[in-house]
Amino acid sequence: MKLRGLPVAADVGVRRTVMICVHVALWTASLLGAYALRFDFRIKPEHAQILAISLPFLLIFRLAAFYFGGLFRGLWRYTGARDLVGIVQWTSLSSAAYLLFLHFGIRGFSRSVVAIEWLTAVIVIGGVRFLARFLYARRFVVAEPGLSRMRVLVIGAGDAGEMLLREIQKRHAARYEPVGLVDDDRAKRGEQIHGIRVVGTIDEIPSVARELRVDEAIIAVPSASGAQMRRIVDLCKQASVRFKTMPGVDQLIDGRVAVSQLRDVDIEDLLGRDPVKLDMVSISATIAGRVVLVSGAGGSIGSEICRQVCRFGPSALVLVERAENNLFHIHRELLARFPKLELVPCIGDVSDAQRMAAVFERRRPAIVFHAAAHKHVPMMEWNPGEAVKNNVFGTKTLADMADRYGVERFVMISTDKAVNPTSVMGASKRVAEIYVQALSQRSKTRFVTVRFGNVLGSAGSVVPIFKEQIAAGGPVTVTHPEMTRYFMTIPEASQLVLEAGTMGNGGEIFILDMGEPVKIADLARELITLSGLTPGEDIEIVFSGVRPGEKLFEELSVDSESADKTGHPKIFVGRFRPHAWEQIQRQLHDLAASVDHPGEVRKRFAEMVPEFKQPVAAVPAPADRPAAAASSSDRPIAPRAATA
């Protein structure tokens, strides 16, 4: 706390002076106590004389040792094991110096006094510091008037549970009262962590919660799989207790637990994917010290790629985005998090060749992550020409600039909808893949494509739409009972994009392991349940029919690509499929000429992508047929039907 009326420097000086005076008094008392103990509290005049002569030298040795050890700079309320080690270390060093002084300078001294004084000094100096920490922590135990403490059950008696208990007892004891822990390790039953007993296993949560009158459970298992999280959540619901969770191990701040990080269990936790293990050395070697450009920098994937790139120390990050507001937000966030990094916000459309040439000319990026794209399937069915402009020719423009300006690596973000596409959006991304692969055969730039499925929580995706519908009281609309999709989290996808970007020699299509597909109807039920409601009772689920261009099941690769393993367990690589450059140029010319004619666009796509199959009936105009029509239920249907 700052002393009133004193500047900060004076405040620190006064505090340090007081600290030194306290130490001097304690060391003096330690030496006096050592003589008293050694001689049964009957100190002879000759020993008193030695004490008086040697005390100043002991204090000088101690002050010098503690000063050089930095032990006068710590705040006592944060005293820990490291401070205790320092006290023992520097007390021992100064005691050794004191012993040498006595040996060569004073006759008749008692060596046992030095040993007793050393032990006493360690005990009193360490004890006073830990007492200060204890008294400071007690400030947070007194509950506010009229506010009862919440009785908390901690699920998980491992390192995370221990850190959580320590944090609660240290800073939040006025709000939370830990009453027990549960853990699947039966050997821990009956053991205590910071005075809190392990009272049972996770399966016993319902009975433990009733017995201990638990108000809230905190899940302290940051490495829990999706299946484990679903099991814990179900048990908490059976116990009728509220529940929160800690963030995943990759999201903990410096590996430490903070109560402020506790949050509600989200659908990402229930789907539960293992944390990504990155080759930090390879990624750092690729990105560190280089100029990196990210297109679509304000989008869900693009913004996360920017966050991940910043961790590896590029010399500059160029953010290309045509939506001014999105660019403003990601630029402001990155400025706050990485103030020393040069950030270059560029408003621009990737299909604007003149603007892109100006950006490349001025900034000369070494690495490009191309995440700009139109992604909504029905929107591209209704506006196929825009899919051509942005997804095909926007990619072509950016790839051509990368080739012209000598970019080292170009990483294009693609989608599982490009595999055997049934939609305009999927076909447009497949054509973009083909062009990038063909260009890689003629360029020194390493062009690679990274293909993956849906990401949880991205703008306009299924999870935010479901949450909106639940908040509005329902119904939750799903297109088809058997509709399934692959899912991964935004950070996971972005991290794997960076990893894949370090691989390959050019022309490869890298395919991310998306795990097991998830039924959209099951996803809807989980979200309703997480909201504290019951599917079919509180919130209805209705089926609206498959929308234009949608498939019931998505695929990640075609047979001819025959994806092979790479050095990373979650990244596969498709075999290269050569493409004739002249033929592609001619087909792109024809595609550009048909951009304002939807029927011609689909025809050109079918020529370029033979596997593109689209039923004619699946392409209505938006004015003719609302998105949620053709329901399989008699209930009223919300105007928005969600899919992935």
C-alpha cells in the first residue's frame, strides 16, 4: 500500500528501511538467544564480551548476503518456498563468513553458538515472513455483511485442484468455502490438500453434494476429455448443483489457476478434443523475424491465426481485411497484447489486384496465410457470382501476388466442403485449391492448402445460432435428424494451420484430423441441457429440411488423394494431383465471363470440378423459399435453420 503523502520512490525506501530494521532486530535476538540456550541462560562476562564484539560483524555479513540475494526486495505477503530456500542459502553463507571471522579473529568462541544462531535465524526470519503472509490472507476470509459463503466441491485432486484451493483460500475465502474434493484415484481418499479432505470419487458426486450441502462444483481437470466432461456434467446435474470449469491446459495463464478464469461449461468442453502439440522450434524458425500477412484477419479463423502468429515473434504482421469494424477490433486487441510488435492494418479486398499489389510492394511479406473467403453455403447458392469473385479470383489474385513478390510460403485455408462438393461454396473452394496447386508447379513460392471442417463458435456458425434460439425460448431448428459435421475449436484449427504451414515443398493439400463426426441434433440437445433446460420439454427441436447445397455427411478427402500420415498425428497430406496450366487458365477465363449468370457459373464449376454434383431442385431463390421451410414437424419453425 502506498503511504499517504509520499511519492512511490519514498514509499519503497521507507518500506525497505523498516524491513532492514526488523531483520537487524531479529538477527540480534537470534544471537542473544543462541548464547542464552548454549549457556543455560547464564552468560559469563567473557562470552558477553565476545557477543558484543562479534555482533556488528554478524549483522554486516547478514545485511550484505541478504542484499545481494535480493531478499530485501520481496513482498512478505507473497512469501513462498522459493523465499525460504533463499533465506536458508544466504543465512548459511553469512554464518560461514561469521564463523571464519571468529576462527581467525577471536579466541575462546563457541562453535555451537554459531550453529544454534543459524537455526534460530532461519526459523525467526522465515516465520515472520510466513506470519505476514498468513495475516494478509486472513483479510479475505471475513465475509461481507449479509453475504454467505458459497460451499464449493472441487472435482479433481491433482495439481490444478491444489492450485485452485490455494487461490481460493488466499484471495477468495470471503466468497467461497471449499468443503471437499472428489477424485477418481481411490488412493487419495481421506487425504487432505490445504486442509480440505478428499471425500470420495467422481461417481459419488450426487451423494457427496447432498451430504456436504454443496452450492457449486468446480471442475479442476483441465486435461479432461469430452467423454469425461460429459460424465462429470451429468453427475452434477443429478446432484442439482451449479457447476463451473477451469480453462484447458493451453489456456491457463502461465500454467496458473485464477478464480477469475472459471467459466461455465461450454459445448467445446463436451466435445473435448486433446490439446494440440506443436513443433514450436519449426514454427518459430519459419515465422520469427519475418513479415507475415494474414488475409481475412478480422474473421474467426483469420483473427485466431493472427493471435497465434504473434506468439512466434514476426518482424511485422500485416492484417488484410475488408470489413473495417472487424479489422478495428482485432488490431486493437493485438496492440494491447503485443505492444512491441509492428502491426499493419490494411483495409482491402483480396480480389482488388491493384490494392493487393500496393500492400505486397510496400510490405514484402515472407509468409501469407489466406483465410479470406465467403463461407455460408446457402448465401453462396443465392449469390454464386460472389463466390466466384471472392473465393476463386480473390485467391488467384493473392496467390499471383505471392508468386510475383517472392513470398516464401503461401498457406490457403480450405474446407471439407471442397471434397465432392454439392454446393457453390464448396466448388469455389475446390477451384481455388486446384489453382493454388497448379501455380505451385510453376513458382518458387511454396503453396500449400490446409483443409478442415467446421470450427466451433465461429461467426454465423451453428453454435451461436443455437444459443440465440435457446435464449429466445426456442424452438431450435435443425435441418435434418441425420445431419452430421466434423468440428474442432478455433484455436486448435489455427494452431494446426501454423504447423502445416511449416511442412511440404509446395502443392500439398494438408488435411486436419477432425476426430469423429457429430450429429447436429445431438449438439442441439447438449446446448439446451447446458443452458439448464430440458430438450423436448422446455425447448423444442424441429427439423426444417436440408438447405440448398448441403450434404448430410461431409468428407475430408477424395479417393484419388489417398491421404497419408505426416510427422504430426493430427495432420495428413493428400497425394499431389497435377493440373494442366493452360487448361486451368482457359477455364478461369470462361468462369470470369459467366460471373453474372448463376446457371453458367454452375456449369463452369462442373467442367472444372467433375465431382461437383448439385441437384437442380436444391437451388431456389431466397425470395421463393425461406431457409427453414419444408419442416418435418407440425410445430411453428423459426426463420433461421442452423447447420454447420
